[in-house]
Amino acid sequence: MPAKRISRRTILRGTGAALALPWLESMMPESMAAAPAPASQLAAPPLRSVFLYMPNGVVPEFWTPAGDAEQFELTPHLKPLHDLRNDFSLLENLWNAKTVGRNGHWPKVPAWLSGGYVERTSGDDLDAGGTSVDQLLAQKLGDRTALPSLELGVEATRTGIDTAGGGFARMYGSFISWRDPHTPVAKEIIPQLAFDRLFRSNKSPVISGLNPDDPRLLTSLQRDETSILDLVRDQAKALRKQGSTGDRVRLDEYFESVRSVEQRLEASLKPQKRWINQGKFPLERPGPGIPQTRPDHLRLMMDIMVLALWSDTTRIGTIMTADAQTNDDHTFIPGMRGGMHSVSHHAEEPVRKKQYEMCVTWYVEQVAYFLKRLKSLDEGGTTLLDNAMVMFGCGIKCGNLHLEHDLPIALAGGGKGTIKQGRRLRYPKETPLCNLYLSMLQRMGVEEKSFGDSNGILSNLG
Amino acid sequence: MTTRSLAFVALLIPTSLASAQTVADEFARTIRPVLAQNCTACHNPANPKNRINFLKANTAKDLEADRGLWRDVATQLRNRTMPAGESKLTEDDRLRVAHYIDNRLRLTACSAGDFAGAVALRRLNRREYRNTIRDLLGIDFNVSEIFPNDGTGGSGFDTNGETLYVPPLLAERYLEAAQQILDRAIITPDLLRTHTLEPGKDLAILQSIYVDTDYDIRVAASAPQISGKLSLQVDDATAVPLVNTPPRGRGPGLLPTFNVRLRLARGLRKIAVVYEGAGPAPVTTLTLQQKPNPPAPDKLAQHYRLLGAEPGADILQPRKAAEQVLQTFLRKAYRRPVETTDIAPFLTLYDRAAERGDPYEERLKLALRAVLVSPDFLFKMERRNERPGIYPVGQFELASRLSYFLWSTSPDDELLTLAAQGRLQDPKVLAAQVDRMLDDPKSRTFSGTFIGQWLGTQDLGGRVAPMLTELNTFYTPPVAADLRAEPILIFERILSENRSLLELLSADYSYLTDRLVKFYQLEDKLKDFHSDTPKLTQWPDSRRAGIITTGAVMALTSHYRQTSPVIRGAWILDTILGTPVPPPPPNVPALEPVTCKDNCAVEGKTAVGMRNRILAHRVNPVCSACHNLMDPMGFALEHFDWTGRWRDNEFDGTPIDGTGALPSGEKFNGATELRKVLLDKKDDFTRQVTSKILGYALGRSLQDGDSCTIQHLADTLQKDNYRARTLIREIVLSTPFRSSQGGKVTLTTAAPPPPRSQRPMVVK
């Protein structure tokens, strides 16, 4: 099938072929039916929050500009952000105090968005020390969109225990999103599944002209899943009564998992006020499997995230541009040999350090790609980037020495006019990174007194 | 009992129970003082606020009073979590005390009494789900495309209940997978349906579409000529024009139809005729006809096996028939007998579909879809006893434990029948079943998974030793696949022919293909070799033997373009002998960076020999305690390069020096002599293989209470010449496999967390 464009309306309505996209596309003409009733439409674009995780730290002197002025020269790592000069700011001297020591990578990953103290465990009692900020947002605001949040990545969950690294389960390195301190949120790494997820969640059982409570709809094929879920939930309840404590934990997880599908089905019945972007989004449904090269894979996942935000399918997202300690082949970067983690421990050897620097800069290029996509999309006179907050960076400063101070953190996007970008903001040494999250929570409309180990907000963002 | 532990431990601790008295003296004389000196500040037994009172122990005997606590002391020392902060504890002492405690606890393992342990409720992992679906429905469904991958933990396997989480995403995927699977297994008859249209009224009809495919939609006209425009609208998509098709044949009364072919997706669809013209629409009926797609014979057979009827067959008492189908299906899906109360909820779904007029096949699909999402199918349910004690697991639960252990799938009819007869707890019956199951090709999934996850070789060609374009002249995906298969096939042979497990260390054979012969550069020595598939082959020389020197293991214990004697040594200690060394202490100064002379820019060139760089470890006592154990073993394997091929020289032309010596005095040169040293440590190795297979089988972290079982199994194995089937049989007959612990079970791990040192630390 030749490349096709999917109309925004197609996504919104879902129509008869929500999962059957290829032929749906061929059925969908250029101009779609009239816009939905104004009652279900937001008057202004909503604010979105996205968190982009980069692996293995940076070369400190190539990230942090010299001097301490608010205006700064772009350092080698930041060069790819040249065209976005006034769309992002460096936030300096932030850190996660509870991640200091113990291991260079693992505890720094779940804590990146939660600020929590990550327990050392071989896996039977994972504890990330807190709920991550994206998941808190999803819990507070997720019912406003078809998907509460979207978690994407490119690497399969790590397995095994890093005994040599202090006895941490390696899977810690694969999750920045935690629904609660014990439950990591699985990230999607297969483009087609991620893509279909946007559509499936929009599959509206409501057929135009019929009341949602019409018996013909209640008994329709579209509502079968609700009946199935009711049934298995009752079974899980009954089993839970018989089970031991350990069993209950798993059955509760199962129960929660079932519940989350139900909530989405329910939400799809309720008219939600949504932001409607007119026009078409240039992205075809990805083929099955994982794209052959890492750059293609990552960019595709980024495109899917952009689509999710643009279509207002979700307002909260995380992308792990790679998992912590990634040592996958990075030879797609010209001049690079082998995996990134190996060269991140360059021991100041020039050739390896150069390769490491190229890797980090490559990741910043990908961030730039994402930001440019957001900036290119118009939302009634503003851009999608204007209506977003995109935080990006790492949980360690220096890949060679695993330094925890002054994390490489940047914030892009206008935050709907609440953030003055293009600056370098230097905070007092050892300012909690969670202060940034508290500031973002407030902008998103979530009133929390504190978050993680925050001791205030970042005052001068605006 | 003879227990030769790591040689350096042997130097310090007499290794037979006969000298238990000396061991006790050892504790009072040289172990407790170290602990007292380093731990009293926080763990003073005289302080009433201190609740962690291991220092109350004065003799070795006292360790048995609180085995769990002491297990913890050893683990914390080894993991470097204690002593906290700045500590004067020397590395030698850290290692010595941890080993002493481990050894002491092992020697007295059976003093704590019987132990069965409690297995966390386990869901089917991806492999088990796929195999179970295959056996249940005859469908090979590729789950890796839809389910997130499973975490591993406990003994390092994906059978471990503690890490088989149910992420929020999973229920959604289970629903989706069930639909896709049943759409493949059950054939819904082609749709052909005519609706009467009432011109002047709403020209829309509602129709359930079951299969995503093309439909011919024909609207019959009520007049020979139509002036206006007819089009068709599905749900609220834009209308598509209907094409006027003249009637076939000639004669009065023949009227045209207006046709279009559309793809429709599953669900209730609103299909409306749109007429743009004067007066009521000149139409009478609307017919939907599904594009015929005759099913393949094997698919028909599969459908028949499941439903006992052909697709679309007229069934006299459909609800009764459905009940029958559900009864049979549920018994296999739930892996236990089912009651009427088990079936009833699913029949309500059948009724739901029946009431809206779905065909019989669709009604069953809906009921079966719920079965495939129900907790009884997805979890390996076991009843718990709340009262403390050890209880035999139920017959059907045992059947599932057995089949998921050896087959990674649900019990077959024979196992279910034996369970129904109440005969599965009979040791003779169990032993016979183990043999039958190991003879079945389904047991290959056990060999493949166990070896791949134990050794870590499953990731070769992916996360480990990835396929790099610069290597594609000799290291291609098929080569990587052959390399992954090699250790698996060696293990499979040992298992199927009931050979000695020591062959894992010493086998003078392997399974080669043309590709591997080329990879290993053996074309000259194996001139007559021709095989596209792995073939049992005698090694032409003694360079390689067993699993350690396979290309897969040698590659996974290397860095990019650089072997790592450290990782290889650590890997042998962890993976093969089960005696891991602690992680490197924090803030270790990096080894002196490679002095860059003139050749530094050359890729992969090490300016000074690898051996010299690593020998720098020995200078610093913080490093030498462990590196004296790891590095020599790694040196002996230096003849294998970072991809696993043989080499005579290093990159810079330095001839390989394969000599090494352990602190305990064993000296060796090269892999062949190292092999002898490892075979001398066969008790460690035996215990390690035993713990690993036991951990895989039980699906939980091994705990202190399992030490007795492990030692007993290892002893039995040794007495029977290390025969593989003896071990599998004895594991199945063991208390933890056949029973479960009631009441609250305290969890303490039996051994330091299992290491899977793929790339644990970087040599700087």
C-alpha cells in the first residue's frame, strides 16, 4: 500500500475501522465530515508535558557553557539545538540527592522522575522510592484524554541482576515511569503497537445518531470487551479472597490492569472536551516489528509521540531514547565503534572520549528533531511546542565518573506562555530536581504542596 | 560429605564435617573479632535499641540459631551494603568472613528442618503463553509482537514469580491477543445478509460485522432508470458512490443494482444509503456479501477439532453443544477439572452473543475470549494453606508444575488423567513421567531456555555481541544463531542420553554447521564436514571443550574489540561455580590509562599488553583480594578473542600468554589445563547446576531453607555419576517441588543474588 496520510478526523472518530487502518485510509477522502459539536471542543490548546530520557550522561564541559551569564554560547553537545535557541533553557545545579552513590546507573533511572530512594533488590521487592511525575500527572489529569499517558522507548526491558554493580535488578534501568513505588509502567518499543494504541483508545462505540445507552449499542460487538472484563474481574475478586497475601498482590495488579482498560472504555463513552487540530498528520501506520536501524526506530517512536500530542490523545508522555547503560551498537554514528556505555568510560583516552562525545551529541540531535516537529505544528496561531513543556537530559552528569551533581537538564517549550526560554538558569548548588517537577505540576494545574524531595519551586522560569 | 570449596577458602576453613569443632574455633578465633571490630558501633548486642543482633553469637553453633540473619550478614558483606560509610574492613576480611558464613550455613543446612517454600502466584510468561495457546488451539501465535517482555529475577530466569509483574498494559494486550488467536482458530461463516429498505424513511441499517475484510454491498433499485445519485455511508465516514450495475440477462422486470466493494472492520456498523434526487429513494433492499475466502484444509480441521462441527453447520441444540465445547476447553485451559459453576459465567457471554443473532461460531468465540483473559487461565493457580506446615500440592497443581517446568506449557492428557486418578504424588509415577516428558521433543524448550538464560547466551547477536556491520564477513545472524544453539545442544544431548553433567565442562564434542566450521576456522581440520544444520561433531583438537569455550560464552564475556580476563574470570566464578566475588568497591581509582605511544590511533590496538594492564590490579590490596581469583582464570582463556575465535597473538603481535595461578596454588596454562582445575571443583559446579535448575523449576528465589535440598540433590547426583536425568528426577521428587509451605514464610535468599555478569565493569 502506498504511503497514505491519516486525517486527524479519522483518528478522532475511529469510525468503523479503528483497527483496520490501511483500508480505512483508502475509504477516507480528503475532506471529512463537519467538525464535532462545539460543546466537545476545547477553546484553546491544552498544555502538555513530555520527558525525554537520555542514557549514559554527558561530557560535562561539552554540555555546560563556560562562565555564568544568563546568555550563553552553545556548547558542542548543544549545537544541534541551534535553531531552537529561544525555545529551551538550561537548568543548572539541579540534582537528585537520594541517588548519590551505590551504583552509577540503576538507582538514577527510576529516581530521575520521582526523586525517590531506589532500593537495592534482586527483583522480588522493587521500590523506586516514589511515583514518577509523569504518572502523578496521568493519575490527576489522565481522565481528560483517551490515553492517560504514553510511555515509549526503543530497548527491551533489561534482565538479570547486576551483582558486580551492587545487586540491583537491571530492570530498574529500563523504567523511568512508575505508577507507584513498586509498579513500573511498561514502555512500548514496537512502533506499530504504539501507533495502534492511539487508535484503539479512540475506538468509539458510539454510533452517530444513537444514544450511548441505546440497547442496540449496549449489546453490540463494540461493547463485548466491557462484558468480558466484568466477568474476569469478578473471578479475580473471588480468587483474591482465597489467596494468600503474596497472591493478592499479583491479583491486585491484574485487577488494576483490567480496571485501566475499563476506564478507557468508559472514558471513550463520555464526551471529553478535546482540542481539535485541523489538517492531516504525515505519518503512516508503521509495519510490524522494530525498524532495522536505531535512528529510524527512535525517530518513529518520536513521531508517534508527536501524533499522540497533536491529536490530543494524551497530554503526558515519556520517551526513553535508550535504556540506562545502553551498550547497543552505536556504529550508525559515523566514526563510532561499538556500544555507547563502553566509550562512556573513556578514562580520558582521546579516541574513546571523542566517540562518547559524538554519541551524546547524537542524542541531543534526536531531541532537537522532536522539538522541531512540535514547533512545526500550528495550533491556532501558536505552535504545539508553545503549548508544551519538554524536559530532557540524564540522571548522571558525567558518563565516565557517574557524577550526581548539576545534572544535565534542560526544559523546552513555552508552557503556554509561562516560561521564558533561551536562558541559562543557575540555581543554588544541590537544588532538588523535584523543584522543577513541582513547577511543572503547578503549570499543568495539579496543586501539590510538594513532590519527591522538593523544597520549593523553580521561581524564575517565567 | 566432601565439600571442596574455592581453594582459597579451603586454605582457611577445614572442609569436612569431621572437623566441625575446628570450624567452631575458627569462628571464635578469627571471624567474630572481625565482625566485633567493624559492626559493634551499630549492632552492639548490649544496646537494647539494636534489633539486629548477630553479634550475640559466640560460637559457630550459634549461627544456626538465626540462619536467616546470618545469611543476610554474608549477603550484605558481599554486596558491600555493610559496614555502612567509611570502614576499616579489609577486602581480604570481607571475602573471608562472607565465605566462612556461607560455608558454615551450607554445612549445617539440614539442621533447620524440612522446608518447602512458597511460590508467588505466577502468570504465564510469554513463552509459556505461546506454548499453552499452541497446545490448546493449535495456533502458533507470536507473542513477542504484542506482549512486553518479561522481567527475570530470583535465580535469574523468566519463570520467577516475583518478577512476573502484571503491568497495566497487559490486560489490554490479553484482550487483543485472545481476539487475534480465536479469529485464527475459529472460522466464522461468510456473511450474506439482505436488509429491506424503507424508502421515505431512514435508509440506514445496523449490521454486525464479524470479520475484517472486503464486502460487496448491493442496493437493489426499484426502477429501471434512476435520475438521482446513490451513494453509501458507513458510520460517519464520507459517502462513497454506488456504481450502477445493469441486470444480468434481458427481459421485463429486471432491475439494476448499485454496487460497491468496501472493507469493513469488526463491530456493529451503521450502513446508510444516501440518495440525492427527487422523491423517495428508488431502492428496495441492501445486501451485504462477504468476499469469499475459503479456509485451508488444516484450518478447517483445527476448527472441527475444537468445535466438533464444520463452520456454519446446523446445530440442533447450540447452547448444549456450546456447553460441551466449553467444558472440554476449560479443563485444558484451567488445567484442572471444571464445575458447572466454572462454565456458567462464560455461558452468559454465549447468551449475549446469541441474543443479538450472532452465528454459533461467534457466540463461542466471545465466551472463549473471556476464558483466555480469565485469571484461572493466565495464572498458575495454587491453593494456599494458611496454617504453618508443609503440604503436598494438589494433583492438578503438581501436573502444572511438572509440565511448565519441563515443557513450558500446560499438562497433556496423560498428566491430567494421572492427576484425576490421584496418582501423581506417587514417586514411581512421577519418575516415569519425568522420563516420558524428557523424551518428548517439547522438553527442548526447557534446554533452550535454561541454558540461554543461565549462561546469558540467549542475548548473543542482540544485546550481547551485537551484529556489527564491520564483522559481517564472518559474524552474521545465522552464525550467531548457530553459536547460541551450541551450548543448548550439548546440554540437550546430555539430557536426552542421560550423560554426565560434568560434560558441560569437558565435552570433547559440539554441534557444528558449515557456518560454524568457517567461523571457528576449522576448514582444514574438518575437511569432510558438510552440514547446514547443527551436527554432532568431535572437536579436532583439545582447544575447546564443554560450554565455557564456546564462541557464545567467549563473546559475551568480552568487551567490544577487547577480551576481558576479568569478566571471564568473574563469569566462571559466578555462573559456573556459584561463588561470586563482591562488586568493586566504590571510588576505586582507575587503572593507569593506557600509555599512548605511536600506535595509539590504530583501532583496537592496546599499547601495552592486556595482561600487564590487568596485573596492575594486584598492586592495590583493595583490588587484589578478588582479582587474584578472577584474573588468572581469564588469562587461561586469552587464546579466544573477543568474538570467540582462536588467536595466537594479541592485536599488537604479542604472543598470548595463557598461564595463570590461583592463590591456593593451582597453576595452569590455557583452557585445557584450566578445565582440569574446574573439574577438581566439581562439587561447587554440581551445587551450582543443581541450584540453577531448582530455581528455574520452582520459579522463586532460593532461600536459606533450600540449602539442605540443594546439598541433598548434589550428593545424590554425585553418587549416580552426575547423570542429568537423575538430577531432574530428584528435583521433581524433592519436597519444595512437590509441596508448598503454609503460613507465613520468611524470605531470605539462599545464596548471594545470582550474578549474570555480562559486562559488569569496565577495565579502564
